[in-house]
Amino acid sequence: MNAPHRDTGFFTEPLAGRDPRPFGAVDQELGRQRHEIELIASENIVSRAGWRRRAR
């Protein structure tokens, strides 16, 4: 049995040149995370002042 050919550039070549489509997706997501705010609603984290205000 012969071992399959090993792709020596898999871990060394830049993703942009090797496979531009996933590179573009990763690049867009990185830009989104760096330059946009993401708000996550949570009922578990409320300041005391906010909790008192809600109770009125």
C-alpha cells in the first residue's frame, strides 16, 4: 500500500493564494469583528439602578 501524496504547502502557503474564497470570508468576518459593534441582549446583567428603575 502506498501512502497518499502529502501536500507540503498546506500549512505553509498563505490562505489568500491557496484558496481565495475562504480567505475572503475569513477576512470579511475579521473586519466585521474589528469595526462593528455587536450588542447581545441579556437579562442576566443589569445594574442595580436599572433593576430599581424596572421595578417602578
